[in-house]
Amino acid sequence: MSQGSNFVDYVKICCRSGHGGSGSAHLHRDKHTAKGGPDGGDGGRGGHVIVKGNAQLWTMLHLKFRKHVIAGDGESGGSSLKTGKTGRDEILEVPLGTIARDAETGEIIFEITQDGETKILTDGGRGGLGNWHFKSSTNQTPRFAQPGEPGKEIWNVLELKLLADVGLVGFPNAGKSTLLSVVSAAKPEIADYAFTTIVPNLGIVAYRDNKSFVMADIPGIIEGASKGKGLGFRFLRHIERNSVLLFMIPADTNRTLKQEYDILLNELEEYNPELIHKPRVLAITKSDLLDDELLAEMKQELPANIPATFISSIAQKGLLELKDLLWKEINSAV
């Protein structure tokens, strides 16, 4: 992950749950009762540290600088059997696909996969019992109550297993990095030579109504990548973790669109046949180079049965249509 990247998929947090409140040792007294029995209420539970799934989140950037999360303490019990107030829970919202681990042992505690799903990461201390619980035939007026349980302090790791919603697939120089830099806040290195992108870049793409999705620029694959030629295997592995594949073919390709598309498809199939079943979208890049006649001609060449659009990242042309297509595919892929 490049420094300054806006995609954060790993955070280490110290979680401290709240102490339970003490039980009350109160004895009932009012103007009619000088020596009443025990009526001390129970202490409140200490606050939990809770993890909650949020389908609108795609990164843990908001947790990157929260090194300590501290839940509230439970309040002590009161007279008249009043239970103390529960301590304030701390809720950490995370993207779906987040795994929680114990930082020391590395053991997986749970995984969050559903929107709105909640799991307790660090549970708060139980409240102490009030003195009325300890009343017996031999001890009618117990003058003691239980203290609350202490909270826990544990270092946990939250790790995002899902890499991205859209993976960019295309030969080197197809305009993948340029597209990513235009539609997101990512700042990939851009140059017109093979293998500029050595590690996948991730960017968060803003969409309509404050929605967003994650796009990964996977380093360019070349013919023979599935046989390990070039930097093939390392990069193809990243594509497996994307839900929609965006095939990108430049308008100035020396082959026909169908030929270029078939070669890319073949590379994926050779590497892992299951990739062929992922939803696909096709973008013809650098389309600002085309006049109307060429554009009409190329539309005839488009491969069948794949949503396609013509874009130009430099001229900011066709980008909203592309986002609409991708959003539709991402949501039908879920």
C-alpha cells in the first residue's frame, strides 16, 4: 500500500471496555420505616466495544488514527432496587468483509459480512449485584454488595479481506492509471510504457447520492501473463478478489476491439477459468481521438453480450455513463 493511499485495509486498535458499576448496599429507610430491608440495586454493565458492518464504507481510513477506543463505565446501583445506567458502548463502523483478530495471537474472532451486523469485540464488565440479592433467613439485612467487574483492555486488528469492487483489466498503456486518477482521489504514477503500475493502486470513486465504490488498477497484463511471462501471476492474483472486471481497450489499438478483448479474456481463462464468470464491462479509452465516422465504425466491432461505453479520461468524456454501468453491475453481482 502506497503511503498516503486513501485505501486503508488494516488497522490495529487498543480496545478498552467499560467497568461494571458497583451494586448498592442501601437499606430501605423512609419516615414510616426506620429499619427496612436491603433495597440496593445492581450496578450497570460496562460499555462494550462493538463492530458494525456498513455497506456504504469501502475503507477503514476513518479508523486509521484511532489508536485507542474507550467505552464508558457502568454506573453504580441506587436505592429502591434501581439498576445503574449501562456504560456507553463504542461502535466502530467497518466495511463488509472485515475480519477482527486478536493482535497477539492472530486468532480470528469474527468476520462482518452483512450491512448492520454487529459483533462485540471487547465486552464490558458486568455490574455488581445489589445487597437485596444476598438477603437470606440467616442474614436479613446484608450490608454489602458486589463490586462491578473490571473492563478489558485488548489490542485488536481489523483487516479488510475484500480488495475492490472493480478491477481494471487491460494491456499496458490502456489508460487504466489515467482513469483511476481522474475518477478517484488516487494518485497513481502515469506514463506510457509497460509495467508503470507495479503494485495495484486503489481509489475510491464517488458516485451519485454520496455513494462510492472501490476501483483497483491492476498492473497491465500481456499475452502470456497466465504462463508467468512478464509479471503475470502476481498481478492476475489480484483480479480474483474483485467483483466486477472493467476491460479497457484503447481506441488506437492496432488490433480490432474483438481481437484485443478475446486475448484479454483468454489470459484470464488460462489463469483461472472461474474469472470468466465475473460480471464484465468494456470501456474503449482515448475515444477523444475518434471522429464520428470512426466511432460509428468501432461501435460495429464491439464484442456481443457485454455492456460497453466509449470514454476519454483526459477529455472527461463518458465517465458518468461508465460509473452508471459499473454501479449497476456491482449491485447485480452482490
